Amino acid sequence: MGNTLAHGGSSGWHSHPGGAIVVVRQGEITTYASVGKGDDEQGESQSDREGGSHCVITRYTKGQAFVEAPGEVVIGVNTGSTDTIIVATFPGVPVGGASRIDQPNPRTCPGF
């Protein structure tokens, strides 16, 4: 599936049930991934015990590819000066299921 993001545009916070394999065909995209472990039985996450959730910021340019892990909560932003075109495939989508799930802002990444 191909997507075009205008300068400054974003994908919105989302995840993919089976993950995503993404190739940047034109321009650049910066991903912001909210990193934190699931809650344990007491409601405390492993990441809270290890210093809290955090944000991983990565920039990709034309010709580069990246993988979004299943369930990973991310936002992609066109941080370049031209339109960004990406092509993505979504493995492991359940039959009749959605390839993308909109997610609330996890509030772990600055500026979002």
C-alpha cells in the first residue's frame, strides 16, 4: 500500500496487529515510537520500574526501509521539505481484520 505525506504531515498515532514493513520511495520520514513494557500483576509496568516509558526517534530517507513491530505504537512525520512517499505491507493481518489501529497519544514523545 502506498501513502503520500505532505511536508509537515503525519500518520497519526497508530499500531499494526501484524506489524508493518515500510520502504521510503521519496523524501524522508521521522518515526516516533513509544517504548514501554506491559503492566505486571500489580499494575506497574516494567518500564516504570526501569525509569519509565520513553520515545525512540528515527529518521529514514529515500531508499531506506524499516519495520514496525506488531502492536508498536508509533507516529510517522514528514520532516523533509518535499512530499514523502512510502510503500508498506502489513503481514499477519487477521482475516477480515484491519491492518491499522488508531491509537491515543501515549504522551511519551516530546512535541506530540
